[in-house]
Amino acid sequence: MSEKSKEIFAFLDEFGEATTLEIKSVLNLSNKVYSQCMAELSKELLVTATAQGKKINNNWSSFFWWTYELWERTATQYKPAYMEEYKLLESIFTTKEIKNLLK
């Protein structure tokens, strides 16, 4: 892994969730170096986008980034979509009917 990629990973590991702009600003990275490093980190599954950030236009937005370790520690806190609704309906409907209702 490149030294700049290691710096990005260490930054995210220490400070938690950060936007593209925050990462580039704090570490003083050019767009090209940032893109190369994030491609390297993503390829190795060391970072993940966790949320949509600022909307840039209809087809593009920024992201919030975390390390895989932070994601794994918090992933159990998230409930799958419609979990509460599913539990309420499962005593009345079949699984197939529920899936159709919740589409």
C-alpha cells in the first residue's frame, strides 16, 4: 500500500467518518492522488462509503468514508429496511405476500 493510502487509512481510523473534501483538505491531497489512493484502499476493501454527502448535481454526490473496522463495529446497529413491518405482518401473511406488499 502506498504511503498516502496509509495516511488516509490512519486518518479515517483515528477520526472516524469523513467526507472526500475533509480527507483531501486535512491530508493536503490533489484530486489525482486522492483518487488513486481511494481506488487502492477500496480494491483491498479497507474503506467503504457509508452515506451520501453533499449533492453536487442530479447524478453525482460526495460520500462519507469509514474504515472497514469502523463499519464492522457499528454494522450490527443497523436494522434491515422494513424489519419492524415484516415482523408485524408475518403472523398474517406468507413471506411471498409480505415481500410483494413491501415493494
